[in-house]
Amino acid sequence: MQLSSLFPTLLLVACAKAIPTDDNIAKTPADGQSDAGPVNVPALESLADAKMEASSSCSGWNDWYGTGRWTYTEVQFCFYQRSDSTVAVVNQREAQYYWGAAWYYARNYPFSWNIEGTIVTQSDFEGSGDGSGPTQYYVFTEKVPAGTYSVSVNYHQVGPYWEADAAINESAQFSIVLGS
Ligand SMILES: *[C@@H]1O[C@H](CO)[C@@H](O)[C@H](O)[C@H]1NC(C)=O
């Protein structure tokens, strides 16, 4: 929905509660993942591998709001070594939208994201997808050699519910350690 079409109503809401506190952000119940949107798992194998990798091949979790705080999500960026390649996986959770003074999980409202970044001194990467969960969005066909690297990433998400004028457009810098 366009923000502009609801603007008079939402202006009142926004004035009443301009900055949501953490209390307003619904937290995913333990069994609530199933209705939080489609889960894109490229291969069961990659999940199993992910649990065995050192956590240092992932960024921390980024808690990000979109423009005007109409949307919210939590995102983590991971890189895993395969036998002949390196893969980039995004973990996405807690996607929510703000409406009528409360936060709601994405549920039936889709959201999509685009990621662009660089493993400094090595290779650029880019990919897009939608929904929650772990998603493999890029394959470095030339495997990144073992080492410690700086990574910079831009994450752009449209939705849930609101359109591009409430998009999340954030960047993160972190370092990763890749094995051989
Ligand atoms: C996201 O933010 C960056 C840096 O501010 C900007 O250059 C870029 O155009 C933005 N992307 C979109 C799709 O708005």
C-alpha cells in the first residue's frame, strides 16, 4: 500500500506513537516461524554445514528499520566454504510492519530484498530473493582462499506490506574468517 494514500490516518497514529519502543516489536514465538513467510532453504545440506561452521564466518545480527520506521527486520550475512566454491547465505528473521500503532509479522505480506557487497581484496557478490529464513543468494565459483577478510554489504528490502517509500536500505561492515 502506498503510504501517501493513508497519510492523514497514519499521521495521527505517527503523532501518537512516533517512535516504537522494543516493547512494540512482536517477538517470534517459539513455534511461530511457520507463518512468518516462506522459508527459502537452498539445500538441507547447507543448513547442516552452517551449524558446523565457525560462527566467525557470519556477521552479527543487524536489527534494521526502514524509512520512517514502518518496517523492521533482522539480518545476518554468512559465507561458507564448499569443496570447489564459496557461497553467500543470508539469514533473515523477524520481518515486520507497523500499522495502527502496532507491529505485525509479515505473514501473508511478501517482502523482497537485494544484497550487494564485497569481500575486500577478493570478489564482489550480489543477489536477491524474498521471505525469511536462510537463503543462499550467491556462489563464488572461484573459491575464496582461506583467510580473514573485511566484508561490506548493502541490504535493500521492500515490504512487508509497505512499498518502496518505506524500504530498508542499510549497510554493514564486518570481518569473517574462512577455512580452506
Ligand atoms: C541506498 O542507500 C545508498 C546510500 O545512501 C544509496 O546510494 C542508494 O541509492 C540507496 N538505494 C536505494 C535503492 O534507494
